[in-house]
Amino acid sequence: MRTDLFDFDLPAERIALRPVSPRDAARLLVVRAATESPVEDRAIHDLPDLLQRGDALVVNDTKVIPARLVGRRIGRGAEASIEATLHRRLDGARWLAFVKPAKRLAPGDVVRFGEEGKVCFLGQLDATVEAKGENGEVTLAFAFHGPVLDQAVDERGAMPLPPYITARRPPDDRDRTDYQTMFAQAEGSVAAPTAGLHFTPELLARLRERGIALHKVTLHVGAGTFLAVKVDDTDAHRMHAESGSVSAATADALNAARRAGGRIVAVGSTSLRLLESACAENGTIRPFDGETALFITPGYRFRVVDAILTNFHLPRSTLFMLVAAFSGLELMKRAYAHAIEADYRFYSYGDACLLVRR
């Protein structure tokens, strides 16, 4: 499909720079396909009333690491400032990262991140450029390994907020809490599964009282989620692989919920993509432990997910293509036009949609 079909105009003032408080006070646009009144303005705290007893919510329990590092190239000519965003761990010491400006780095270069550490033997964090790829991607081999490297990154790194936020303000200590869901447990993401940011303990308690179960899966979100689709046709776009897992217990519980007539409600595009990657052709969810690069565009046949809670996404993005595939392109364009007119807040720290299929 043509990429420009997924374009729309968004006023800059609609981009949220901070989340609302409390988190479940965010607005919620309910979009129901094939109904006379397909859009309805609600709030996140209405979610228990919008779902049904027996439905199963599926959240992503990945935890965001402070993956944005600022350093300088050393050992070759004049020092050059370098910004790196780690996005995929290769082993105990090696990461794939997007760097800026990539033209200042070559294989064999050393980048030094930070000078002073909170632990005496971590005075500086060096990484060697092993290889260069496309779109500013490099392979970094760090001087530290395993938990020691994790601690060094945690001390020096900043939360990897999306470019549409960092262009208007720098990350700060508040983002270390704001850009983390209450389910965050398994470290490994460099972007938050933002639909999960809206939940609170009070909301979860009301969902349980309503008879709506909550299940956890893990998909480590990579920085590739922020990359624009630069090709003219979606068939030419390459998704970055992300690692994830669905346990046997979770797969069994979700299959049982479906057999009993409950709906599978994915909290976020990451949960949806993982569930669709883990299911068989007949819709049975299987245990999963591996990578997925599933790219969902209109025409995709959804096998397991009946509804999705998701934030408002960027124009021409793979995420807007996903929701267009789920609910229909024309309906989602109408819904987004309504949201813009009604002053909904967009993107990672913004409001949300609940999309319900027929």
C-alpha cells in the first residue's frame, strides 16, 4: 500500500509532553467498527464499564532501561560528541545502537560515555564500534559485561524519550517514573509500551471486581518503533526484530478465556503483535520465546485479538498502519480527526483509544 495513505496533519500543540495525573484520568476514545455511532468520548477510568466479565486484558511487563547515552569519540583526531540510543542487546557486552552523528564514527573507533561514576571502578564507560549498519545503526562492544555494564548504563543513561518529546524538552528524573508502566519487571526495552502507562492500582482493583482478568507477556520494545516509514510503498519497509515471550501458563489461560466466550484485549500494539506472532492459524495461542518482526498493515487477518487499548500514533508510522488494519483506515482517519478537534493529547504521554472489532 502507498505510505501516504496513512498521512494526516497533527497540530504540534496536541503532542503531550507530560502524562496526566492520576494516570487513569487520561481521556479514552472508544472506536467500535460497523456501528451507527462508531466513536464515543470516555475516560480511562471507565474501562471496567466498557469491558465484559470474562474478558482477558494482556499487558506487556517489559521495563525501560535508561538507554540514551551521551559521550565522545576518543583516540582519533579531534574529539567528536556522540549520542547513542541502545536498542537491542546482542550479548553480555554488545548492543546495537542508533548513533548521531553516525558519519563521525568508523569501525574500530572508541566512544567514551561519562567520566565520573557512582561506583569507583566505573570511572568511565568505553565502547568500541564493531560495525556500522544502515540508518545510523552501529554495533557497540562495551568494556564492561553483564550486571556491571547494566549498572554503568543506569548511572549514565537517560530515559530514551521519543524524538517528538526530546525536540521540545530534555529528559529529566521525573521521566524515570513517568515513562515506566506499573507492570514493568523484565528489563530490556528502550521505549515504553505506552498503553500500559494509563493503569493504576485502583483501576486494576475495579477490573478484578468486574471479573476481568489480567495476564502478562513480555516484548522488549526497540528504538526502531520510532523510525519513520521512509519508503513509498509499505511492502518495502523492513521492521526491526524484537524479542519476546509468552509463557505456557499465560497461553493456556488466554485459550481458556476464549473458549469460555471472553475477549482478548491487548494493552498496546506490542502485546498485540506478540500475541499474533504466538498464535497458530486456528487462533490457538502457543508458548513463545523468540523474536518477532511482524508488520501489520490493512489486509492482515487477525487471529486472536478482539480489542486493543492503544495511544494515538504518528502519521505514516507502522503503529498507525496497525490500528488502520485493526479497525479500518477510513474509520481511524475519522477517529483521529475527531480526537484532534476534541483536543485529545497525542503520542507516548497522551490519551488513548479503545478499538473494538466486530
